[in-house]
Amino acid sequence: MLEHDTDGNLDHRFGLVSVGRQNGKTKGVMAALIGWWLTGRRLLTGEPQQVMSTAHTLLIAEDISKVLFPILEEKFGFKTYTSHGRVEAYLDDIARWRVVSASETSGHGTSNDLIVADEIWKIKRETIEGGLLSTQTARPRPFAFFTSTAGTQESEFFIRWREQGIQQIEKGKPGRLYMIEWSPPPNSDPTEARWWAWANPGLGITITEQELRDKLQFVERGQFIRDHCNQWTSAVGAWIPHGTWEALEVDDEMPAGGVLAVDTDVHDARYCGVRVAQRPDGKLQTKTEFVVESAEAMWEAARVVMEDANVQLALTPGLFALVPLDLSRRTKDFGQREMTTYTAIVRNMILEKKIVHNGQMSLTEQVNRAVSGRVGGTITLSSQKSPGPIEQCRCMVAAAGMAAKPVGNVRKPMIGTAR
């Protein structure tokens, strides 16, 4: 995560670590990072260093100071200060570390080389993106580090940044975000002990299997899954049964043609395109073709897919109104009415194993987390009830619903006259 060149320039701008509770995030990772930054990083760059760490409460944020303050005082000559509302360590004017609670005013008036935020599942997006990260704008070599266990549908910041990390992993190209997560596969049964090590690298060191068995027996199930399996729990009403989607994975290449459905997330900050095409065996196969961060990149990505003249483009009403002229001839729109029509149809196709996929991580997660709601006696997908983004799942349903319609040559009637 801290790879750098000989001048101290980091390869990554952000770090994100997701792991089960009590696996050493505070003492093993965060304290080590802050301690090195105040000492070794300062020597590496030759520049004064400002550090700020936070959590959703000051009490939790102060845990790191209890570990580091004695070391900084005894080994490096730092002065420390602890009082109500102020927790700070400093060494003359060359290194300073402030511990604060996460609020919308956190960091205002400061300039920080390192930001460390713990349990980000409970910190508001505005606090981090609008407050803390803004304090690093003028720093020469800034780095922001985030860590947490799985959250809920309210964990807006964590959900968005984790999605970016997953997309980066799927692309197979290094980026400015370094993300690492310990968690079992989405289709695993969290009550089976064989999966617990996937979310708990400290199992057998800081955590015992018996302790997890006790938690499973006495703690509310959803809490156990989030805290100790590091999985995002779906609300009641998941639209397909557990493990159904994973059983449909194939290694076959994606067929040509079909329907490319494009949608955006609820904040209009990320655009995705999912294509569904018919296979020679009559089944439908689906693939996420792109996930991009701007409308301009979305249109360009759609053009690339539509170089195949047999691909039809499907857009939500808002995007349909803005479709470029060169894409409009093969474009149709889909909205809530179509989603209400297609959801039950596509669900049945999944249950009947008439849809397959290539096991893409982000698409699999979104299909598994999607929650259904009822509209007029039938089901549809609900972004509000789902614990995280489901735009790829929505696109898959729309594209599959359209691609499932039989396509043939409809002959026009011949009109003639008798003499």
C-alpha cells in the first residue's frame, strides 16, 4: 500500500482495508501507519508532516493514541496533550498528529499529509469527501487511509469507494486506490465455520473459533454476519434464493449482439452498461461491459460496444433524452413500467437456469444484494431497500427482458388487385 519511488512519491493516493472486527486494524495497521508517518515518512521526504485520525466517535478515535503516545514520548521525544475535545501529539514544528471525532467540520482550518479514518461504515460521505479530504488539497504527497468492517445501506461513502475498488480489481489494472478485503464469497453460508477464516486473518491469534461459535449462538444473526464474516447483509426480501446466481456461472465467451442496457447510480456519479445476448443453446448470457465515472466516458464506451451492428441500446428515460444522434437509431428506453414487467420474468428465467454469466464479482454482488418490492401485485427491484448499489442488476434485468423477446422477420401483408 505504501510503495513509493526514491523521492518518496507514493504509487497510491488512497488505501482501503475491509476486515472483520478484532483482527488488529487499530494496533496492527493504523497505529503502525501513523507512527511510521510521523517518524520514518518525515525522514524519507524531508518535509514536516501533519496527520489527522478520526472515527465516528472520539472515544474510538482515541484508542490509537493510547497505543502510540507512550512510544512517541519515550522513543522520539514527542509531547502529547489529552483533554476533553483535544488529543494531540507534536514534535516542535516538524510533526503533528491530531485525533478528532468525525463531523462535517472535521479538519476545517487544517492541512494534512495523512488522513486515517476508522470504521468508515458509520461516517457520512460529506464528512470525508467534503471535510477531511479537502484538507489534503495543497499537500505535496498526501495519503488517505480508510478501514472498516462491512456496513449497512446507510454506509454511503464506504459503499461507493468499495465499488470503485472492486471495479479496479476486475479491470486488472493498478490505480490510485489500493483496496484489500477479507471476506468469504457472496454465496457462502456464514454459519459454517469453514468460511470464518476468510474474514478473520486473526483467527487463532487474536480470535478463537469457540468465541465465534458463541457469538453465532447468542448475537443477532445480521450483526454476526457484518462484524465477524465481514459481509453486507441483505434485507428481508432478496429477489432470488441464496446461491442461485453463482450456480449459473460458465466459462464460455460472451455471444455477439443482444441488448446493452445503461443506467446510472442513485447519485448520477457512476454509469454502467450490461449486455445480454442469446447463445446458440437458446439461453441468455450476460456481462457487464463497462463501469465509468462520467457521461462522456459512458457514451464512448457504448459506442465501442455498438460497433457490433446487432447490438440494441436501452437507456433510462433521463439518458434517453440525451442520447447522441449517432446512437439514436438503435436505441429504446426503459423505465419503472418495464422494470416492473421484466423483474418477475427474469427471476423465473434465473430459477429455470435460462440465464448464465461469467462470474464477474461486481455483477454477482449486485444481483445477490438486490431486494424486491411489490408494485401493483407484482415484484420489482428496490434500490431503497437494497443494502448497496444495484444499477448493474437493474441493467441486467432490463437487457434480459428485452433480449428474451422473440425476434424474427415479420412479413408485411401483400396488397394486390384482381382484374
